[in-house]
Amino acid sequence: MKRDMELIRKILVAIEDSNQTQGYIPLQFESYTEDQISYHVKLLADRGIISAIDCSSKTSFVWRAKALTWDGHDYIEAIRDDARWQKVKDWIKNAEKILTIETMKEAIKELFF
């Protein structure tokens, strides 16, 4: 499965917007399957951007988001606004870099700090 940075952003915004303080945060996005969402939740958890739980079984792959970490809050604060998000993507494209968490952090530092 390919990593989708737009879906990653959607997940982070949804977690931040959630009022959920216990259990997991239900995530559904038009045009994305539960498998795609679970895969990206796992990726974010692996990077320490969110806390999540593995609810997978022998027959299903399911990861559930619980909350943003400190780094996750910092990260989404910088890219929440659509105009800032577009500036970050444009900077990365113009710099001929690949859209990754690291290059996004680099772009955020360059553009906004």
C-alpha cells in the first residue's frame, strides 16, 4: 500500500478535532477504505506522532487512533491551515524533494519559523 500524505493530514486533523478522551477515535473518510486508514494510523503510531492500538485479528488488519502525541500536536499545528499545507507542498515540490514527514518538518521550519 502506498503512503498517502493527504490521508495522514486528514487523520491528524480528525484526531485533533475529536473530543474523545477515552477509547479510540473513530475515523472515516470518503474515498478511503478501513484498511487504508488502519495502515496510515499504524504508520503514524510507528513514527510517534499519534498513540494507537492494534485491534487486528487473524482475519483483519485494524489499527485505532487514540490521541496525538506532543510531536503530533506540533506537526498538525503547522499544517492544519489549508493555505499553509499548500505552501509546504509547494516548497517541497520546488525543492525537488519527496513528500515525507522529515521534508515536511524541514519545509515548516523554513517557511514559518
